[in-house]
Amino acid sequence: MRKAEILIIGAGPAGLGAAIEAAKLGAKVVLLDENEKAGGQLFKQIHKFFGSKQHYAGVRGFQIGEDLLKEASDLGVEVLLDARAVGMMDDGTVAVLHKEELIQIAAKKIVLATGARENAISFPGWTLPGVMTAGAAQTFSNVHGTLVGKNILMVGTGNVGLIVSYQLMQAGANVKGLVEVIPRVSGYGVHAGKIKRAGVPIWTSHTVIEARGKDRVEEAVIAQVDEKFQPIAGTERVIKVDTILLAVGLTPKVELAKMAGCALTVEPTLGGHLPYHNDEMRSTNANIYVCGDIAGVEEANTALDEGRLAGLSAARELGYGDDSVEEKKMELNAGLCALRMGTFGEKRLECKERIMKEWSW
Amino acid sequence: MSNSLIEKGYIEVEDVRNDSNYPSEERFKTGAVAIIECLQEIPCNPCKDACPYGAIVLEGLTIRPQLIEDKCIGCGLCIAKCPGQAIFVVDKSKEEGSVTFPYEYLPLPEKGMSVTAVNRAGEPVCEARVTKVVDSKKMNKTRLVTIAVPVELVDEVRFMKRVEAGE
């Protein structure tokens, strides 16, 4: 059996943040990721990030990923790729499918940074080739250099829908428009502004009601919706597209947390079910920490700081570091609070405060 | 807060003119100046550090940036640093006006090229001429494109029809 002091599951921004901080304090860290490359969603992000200087604001996402990977590697973090955590055992060990071989890893502390998965909506024709999630199209385009289609309808105007639309246009696709079921654009106005001035229509109070085509998507039918989000007869419109992308939210990946007996709560603003945690990212299981999208769907910069908090807390619990760690944790919490201000953040802040207030173990 | 931005995805020119960041007529007369079209409170502040002249003030992280118009020299360093691509530099001081905006598509326009200037909604406004394309390592692949347009259309124009491959 392999042994680690701190085992981190998921090497996106949260997992990398946790690995870096724990390793800096001297803990022996093993970082797992089910993909062939670490970095999570960062390597798909070719746009410049928001935030402050300490959150790499103004730097493109993939460049942040490169910096973090280098830092983790310089600190001696052991990274296992193609390694999928499949089971949390009662004795605290984790079953991992590593390159098709089942291995067991025993760890004193476990950090779950498993991220989130994309939601989908169903409609007639949604199983046709050419209907997929926005994140999938972004992976094809920005990681593998392949455009999934030439003429695209985007469903959803959250930041994912807006950013992926822009990036696919940069890659040479023709985004025919975006539909949004609510009466307003839900992501940042500045992201919408970029695609609007490039001449792309945004149809608010609209949804996709059908995908048509013989062997793949050839057209999409959209319609206006009423205040109960039901399509209004007579408002249907046919858009010639070969691809329909769904950017309709994300759900935290909580399976491992559930298996380990972490108590869950529900916060729709943060994506649905998620593990209770306190302000040092500890779950209701004393040895398990959660950070990033599993602890509530937010942004890469919040994930990174939550990861740093989890890494510091887990290493401190194991006796690493000194009293100055508390100060660092306070700074990180203040930074997280700042990232959750303003029109887009205050609801998330309210949810996080509620979760932490209700946390106990 | 701009309703147009939330409902349609872009800011109406009146909202920009009524915003506290819209430079004064006196300032416009003295030369190029930045217009910060950042109307929502989002946690973001790199514009502040981008300006070597201290012309962008931003308290905390989520408060909107404010332009100190007399300190701004219209250099455009803030344009490429803004992750929201929400800063423009305009010049209304000469007979012919100009608008500088961030551009992240390929192929790049070239100096002297005739293009179609568009407004914030992507609608054609007028024909324009590319007068400058700035690409520096520091800007990390966000290029600054300047186009010449009639002075009275400077507030409307915010982008151009993209250059098609092979054009």
C-alpha cells in the first residue's frame, strides 16, 4: 500500500493550491488526477482572468496553470496522473484506479478537490451528434485544437456560455447566437459586450426546444418563453447550425465526500448538493477537507484560495508550520470574502456563511 | 446600473455618457483619453496597476474603477490589461476622431486598411481606416487597434467588423 501524509484528489486550481501550501510547510503530499495532465480546467482557459494581483488577474488561465504546476513540482509534490479515486474505505484508505491498476493509498489527511460536472437539459433531438456541453467544446478547441462545429448555437449566458462563445469565435467558428431562458444576461456584462460588438445576437427569455437533423444537428429550433419558462407557441424560430452547446450550470462532484460520510447540504446558488465545511475547509469528517467547486461552484480564483486554505489547515493539523499559519489563513479568508463581494458575489458569500455557520463535527 | 447591459448584453451610449467615468468636454479637447466602460461591480483590479500615471483609482477589489482624467495621457496601457476588455481610448481633439480598442482575433488588421466601424451592439456605424496596430509582449496577445472615424461618431464606435482570413 502506498502512503501519503496528505492525499489530494483532483489537480485543478483548488488541488494545486492545497498541494503547494501543504508542501511548503513540509508535508509529504500526493496529488491525484484522473486526466493525463494536471491543471484541471485552467489549461482550457485562454482568456485573461479577473481578480487581484495575488489571484493572477490579467494573466491568461493556462499560463496560471503552468506557474502552479511548476511551483508544485519544485516543492516536490508527487503527482499521479491517469489516477481515478474510486472508493473511500472505512479505514481511511482510498482506492485508486491508476493506469488500469487498482491501488490503495493510505493518507492521514485527504483533500477532496474533485470539481464539478456540467449540467445538461434535454429536448427532442438532444441525442443527435452535435449537441454537447460548452465545456466539452472548449476542451476540443483549446486543448486538442479541434473545432466541434462551424455554426454554433449556445444555450446559456452565464460566464461559461459567454466565454466559450468568444473563444470559439477566436478559433474561427461562427456563433449564430445565444439563448438565455431568464430575461437577462446572467454572466458578466463585459463578457457579453465582447461578443455583442462582434455582432452576435443574444436572445434573452428564449430557449432551445428542438434539435433537427438526419445524422447530426442541421438546425436548432428556439422559442421565446413566458414568465414560467414555458415556450410561447408561434414564437419558434429555426436557426441553421451544426452544433448546439449547453452552458446551463455545473454540479459539484460530491460522490467521494458522500462515500466518506461527509454531511451534505443543498445550496442551489452554489450548484446543489455540497459538503458542509468550515472556514478552514474541513468537512464534517475530521480528516477530510474540501475545496474548489466541490465545496460550491465558483471561480478558479476562489478555488485556488480555498485550496490554499485546505492545504495549510491539513498540514498544520499534522504538526507542520507554526503560529504564522493562522495569520496566513486569515489573509486567505479575507481575500475570499473580497472575491465574493459585488452583484455577482454577494449571494455566494451569503451561502458560504450559512454553510460554515451550520457546520459542526 | 445599466438595464441595457443586463437585458441586451451591451451598454447604450447614453449610459456611457451619463457615467461618472465619462471624461469632461474640456478633457476631450486636450487629446486622447481613456473611457472605462466597467459598469458592474466585479472583483477585479488589474487596471489600477496597469496605469503608471496613477490615473485609475480603485479602492478595494469590487468597487468600480474611477478615472482621474487630468492624470490620463491616453497611452492605452490599461486596455490590454483589462480582462473584461472594457477600456477604450478615444481622441476627439482633432478634426478626425479616433477610437482604440482591444483586438484578440486573427488575422490582425493592418495599418491603412479600410474597415467597417461598429457600435457596442455590433451594428455598422461607418467606414473607417486603421491608423495603428500595437502588439507588444507585455500585452500578452491582446492587440490595440486604432481606427479613424468622424469625431461625432467616436462615442458610438467601439469595434470593427473582423478581418476575414485571406482578405
